[in-house]
Amino acid sequence: MNNKVNVAWTGDMAFEADVNDFKIKLDADEKVGGHNTGPRPKALTLVSLGGCTGMDVVSILAKMRVVPDYFNVEITGELTEEHPKIYDKIHLVYTFRGKDLPLAKLEKAVSLSQERYCGVNAMLSKAAEVTNEIVIEE
């Protein structure tokens, strides 16, 4: 399976990505010639990681018959100071809300995603230290 996207320049520092007929606008900050009309490309890398692992976790938990009332993944990436600036540390916080959520199953789902299924995590962990934590809110 291959993926193909198109990223077209729309002027100044702005681009529009076409991803399977979904449009995503990208732009830069005003201080570097953009108009701040869309997210930055590196931030979208973190979005990809969150979506990838989030979908894994939801799917794995469904097979375990665990359905939280709420689930969120917050991702923080630390950029290096020198160019090319890359994420050298990435931290994910998996937050679950619900009654009597089994911690062992949540940990298993997150672990399987991080270690086996999430291809975005597999790629990023070659360049960055990727850590995570689980938060359960009742």
C-alpha cells in the first residue's frame, strides 16, 4: 500500500495539502513571511502520531470490551535548537475518563500501540525519545 498526497503552494508561505480529497491548509508565522492561516508542518507530525496511536488504542480497547466515556491524547514535542530543528523528545499523555476502567487493559492497549502497531511512532522513535503516561479521570 502506498500513500500519495499533494501539497500546492498558494502564495507567500502558505500551502494547501490534498490528502485523500481532504484539504489541509499550512502556513507560517508572520515573522517569517506567513499569515498564520494554518498549522505548521512539524506540528502536524504530532497530530499524525496522536491520530495513529489514538486509533490503535480505541480499536484494541474495543476488542477488550473496554469503552471509556472520554479519551484524549495530548502530545508535546521538544525541538532541537540547531537546524534542521527536529523533535528530539516527544511525550504523550493518554487521558481516559470513565467508571471502573481497568488500568492493566489501558496499559496493554497503549503498549501494543507504541511497540507494535503505530507506524508513526515507529518512525519518530528512530529520531526522538518517545515517552508516555496514562491518566485516568473518574
